[in-house]
Amino acid sequence: QSVLTQPPSVSAAPGQKVSISCYGSSTNIGKNYVSWYQQLPGTAPKLLIYDNNERYSGIPDRFSGSKSGTSATLGITGLQTGDEADYYCGTWDSSLRAVVFGGGTTLTVL
Amino acid sequence: EEQLVESGGGLVQPGGSLRLSCVASRFTFSNSWMAWVRQAPGKGLEWVANIKPDGSETYYVGSVKGRFTISRDNAKNSLYLQMNSLTADDTAVYYCARHRVQGRPDLDVWGQGTTVTVSS
């Protein structure tokens, strides 16, 4: 069981938008910055979003992040087939003194 | 472009040991917090450990405490993970990664991963 909770899968049509949620607690998301990663099949993860809502270098503005209380959300607009991947949220847990990740969400672009 | 290259993975018997290495290039390794992250087959990401730039502080996930040791050699731009008392649950792709800045959990540079298989 992951410390952060994500839906196992989401899907949407090309050109549409999707949101991926990440739920945590007061010891992790509630008091620390959230980041988001994209992992294409067979490749290493890639940083998309850091500090809750900052896009990493080279990441298109179709990707956005937000945080409210103990949850965070990754938004993707203008979906493309190339966006099909696993997406992970991550943060620091002040109680565990550890970096924690969500279980991952598989995005399917129908 | 910053780069991390892992090596040292392989097949090891339960109870055995393995040492992973990661060589960094094109960034100032000695100023960077570094981490190991693993991914079991078909599973999600699991942070394993990280280490301060000067090596004076280290942190571990509970399941590897007392068995794994993270270390670094800044003169060689290298990060290591010594893994002892390995079990089948340690089977995974192990990634070396850089923390983007001190005090932040996000990881902005990742290696390609090295595969560790624990099996008899």
C-alpha cells in the first residue's frame, strides 16, 4: 500500500483534458511540496511538475499541477497519444522521514 | 545534458549481496543530494535512500534499514548502494536520481536503471 493514493487508471479521448488526483495526509502533502512524474513504457521516470505547480524545464504548458490541503492534482489538456504513460505523485513525509510516491496512474488516450 | 549511468545489477541468490554504482556527468555532483529509487516488476516507484552532498546524512525506507547502505565518492562523481541480505522482495529496477535542489523531494535527473533479480 502506497502512502499517497492515486486512481489506478484514467482515460480520455485525444484533445480532451484529464485530471489525476493524489491524496495524502498532514504529514506529507499537507506540509510539503508535491511533484509529478511521467513514466513512458520501458523508460525512466521524468519530472513534470515540482513545488506543487511549477513546470520543469521543457515541459509544455498542457501539464499543470495544483495542491489543496492534503491532496494534489495533475492536469493534462489537449491530450495526445504520446501522453499515454504512468504518472506518479511524490512528496516528503515528515513523519516517516522519507520520500513517498503514489501508486501510479495509467493514462490511456482512447 | 546532465547524465546518470547505473551499473552493478544482476542475478543474486537470496541472502546474497550486491553493490550498485552510479556515475554522474555534466553537473556538479558534489553539490547535489542524490537518491536511489526502485521499481519492482509491474509495480510503482519506491524511494530507497538518499544522501547529503557531503555524505554526512543518509535516509532510508524502513524495509531496507540495516541491510542497505548508500554512499558516495565526490572525487569520482559516483554514488553507490551496498545491498546485503537480499530477498525476493528486493527484485527491481534500481534508478539513481538527483534531487533538484536541497530541501526539496523532487528528482530531476534519472539514470536508465539497473536490474536486480534475487532468485535461487
